[in-house]
Amino acid sequence: MGKHRNSTYIIELHDVWPASMDKIADDIANLQDWGVQNLVLGVVPGLFSTEDGDFLAQLQQWQEQGFELMVHGWKHQSDLDLPRSFCGRALQKITANEAEFAGLSKKDATKLLHHSYEHWEKLGLGQAVGFVAPTWWGSANIVAEALQLWPWVESRFALYSQDINLSSIAFSFAGFPPQISALALRISMFGVGLINSVPRLVLHPGDTKRNFAPLLRKSVENWLVHRKAFKFNVIS
């Protein structure tokens, strides 16, 4: 496990679905211009079907380029009719109802996982490398069930597989106002060098065009010089 620490990185783009495709394509073009060749795309399966041919063709093209696809929840919006714990209901307020798995019973969470898995199987994209819950809230309660379906599962602070668990902090700026995002990015990139983990930079549609993009580019380029890309498909 130690060989992966302080030597690798992961860059992810989340919230990939047809409505975000234009922004995602721009982000990928920008990242590639910065020198990034390895990306993990967090794809939301409940928001498209086999009828979305152009979207599927684009995902397959990115797969051929070596990008890895990860299942990102079911619909990225919580079913508010499902019973949730008090904490789970509170988290809906602060995440705009995106904490899809927060506060669910094991039965309801497992049902959502199977919805995602079974729908993905029909899309012709092959096996996804893993699963990541929207906003990460609720991840700790679904790891065992999700690992029955996918090789890897992400939480906010770790990567899990059947054989290995890795410390991995996800740095994300979703929902942050511009000034705070820039400050958070500076603090995050400073902290990466101090923490014994596999850092994940988790971007969302349009992040490479936000006001902190020059600082983001500098940070990414620094990773490319000093670290190697973590590949889910080749780690055992």
C-alpha cells in the first residue's frame, strides 16, 4: 500500500450527464492542454439511457483515450419520499438535495445501488471502475454493499476495494464562492505535500474556467511533474 502514497494523484470530473456535456468537454480540453492524460469521469447513470446515442458515443471515445468511468450515484438528486435519519434530512438542506445516499436505511441504499448497477449494465459501456456517491455523504454506510457490484468505492477520505484500502482525501470546490474557492485551493495544494495519502482533485462542470483556473492549472502541472496518475484498472 505504501508504494501508492506520496507518489500518485487522481483527477476526477464529476456530474457527467448529457446536460453537462458541453462544459465537461471544455473542461477536458483545458485539462488536456495543461498536460493531463488520465482522468476519472463520474457519470450519473440515471440521467440518460441507450437513446442518448451521441452522449454514449462520446463516453466510449473518452474510454478509448484511456479515461476511466466511475458510477456517480443514481440520479444525483435525493428521493425525498424515502425515509431518512435526522442527519440525512439535514444534509439535504445544505446540499440542495444532492446527498442521495445520506441517512438512508441499508435496504433503501442497496436498492439505489442496484438501480445504478443494473441500468449501467444496459448502456454498453463495460464495467465501471467504481462507485462514488454524490457529495460523498452516506458513503461509509454503503461500502460493503457497493463492493459487491464494483471493484472500487470512494468516500471523501478513502478508496476501498476488496483487497486494499487507501487513504485518499478528495479536494473539491463545488458550491464555493470564487474567493473562498481560490483560498481553499491554495490550502489544499499546500496540504497535499504534508498528508500521506493519494490526493484526489475532484472537479465539476466549468471549474477549469472559474476565476481560480490559473492557480488550478499551476497546481495540476505541479502534480504532473512530481507524481504519477493512479489507475484504478491496474492497481491490485
